[in-house]
Amino acid sequence: MRRALFFCILSLMLLSGMEPVFAQTKSTPSYVGSDPCRGCHEQEYNSFIKYAKKSKSFNSIERVKKGLTEEEIKGCYVCHTTGYGRPGGFISIEKTPHLKNAGCEVCHGPGGFHVKTMNRKDIKRKMTLKDCEVCHTSERVRAFNYKPLIHGGAH
């Protein structure tokens, strides 16, 4: 219920042209981007960068943004960037360039705590279909004619 309300409010903000900005707290992990993952997860990182289309997802926005309104472009950010509309997530290419693509944290959650503690409990390890369905909805699959891969993260 809370999540649905959050996304409803977020959608209204975006449609009205407001850019959501959230304060980070000690209890909310920040998004750090995919680069810090490389140090401990080099094989997964390299595989992700090489094979996962989402590692270059901002290119899709750049390719189609001509003719779109600012609000329509921001609608793309939800799935084509990391953490847009969430505390510490993507704000803009100028302010948060390290989050411009859909990186590791799209599936695994914000990595700020995990990077500091190196504790497995501070990151999501087991993905479910519900995690994918945040972006890979049946409407988007039809509209964009793509097939979501169960291991699209290239792990």
C-alpha cells in the first residue's frame, strides 16, 4: 500500500513538472553506481558491462529524446537510470552522472551500506520476478517489443 501511494505521488510530481529530491539519512542507503561493485565482483561486473543492455540504457533515452517533452523524458528515467525518484538516486546527468544507466543497484538495491560494511545482509542477493516487473511490465514489453531475460543482468 505504501509503495503504491509513493509511486502515485511520484507520478503526480513528475507529471506536474516537479523534480523529486530526497534527503539521505543514516537509515537510508545511498546509491553509489556500479563502479564500486567492480572491486569485489569483477567477473559479474565485467559480464554485466559486456552483455547487459541495461548497462548502457541511457543511450536509449538519448536516441529517442528528440521530440519528447521534459516530462516524457523523465518518465524514461524510472527504468533507464539507477534510483530515479528514490532517495539518493539519479537526479540528472549533470548532478548524478554515475547513476545515468540502469546499473547493479536497479536489481540489488542501493549499495551505500554494502560498500561500507561489505556485509551480505546490506544488499539484495536473491532476485524474484517481481523485481523485474517494476520495469518489465506487460505493457512495456508490448510497446517496446523486447523480451525480458530471466538473467538479463548478465551474471
